[in-house]
Amino acid sequence: MRLYDFRCDDCGRVFEELVESPEDGVKCPACASTQAKRQLSGFAIGRPDGGWSRAAADIPMGGGCAGGMCGL
């Protein structure tokens, strides 16, 4: 099993879910909708040379919990 990030199409909540396959039916913990799509995780946007992708450079990383990512 793997941990994936999802975003609910109905309520917009972003959540993590432990699943065997990202194509498995995933239910949103906030609204119980099954309309959730897998998102890129922070690990997926790093480059092999250890740097950040251009998209990651546009993400605000100031203050708050874990660089402000808890508000997503």
C-alpha cells in the first residue's frame, strides 16, 4: 500500500489516503464523495539533482506549519 494525496472535486478538500492503487475508489473524509483526484505530492516535484522544479519555486513557503503547506 502507498500513501497518495487527493483533492475532492465536490468540496475541494485535500487529503492523504493509504491505498493499493490510486485508481481504487477513494472517499473524501469531509463529505464522503468518491469524486477525488490524485494530486502530485511534494516528493514528486523535486528534480533528480536535488533542486526544485520551476512549478515548486512558485509555491509560497513562508511561515506557519511546515512552510505554510498546512493551509492547502
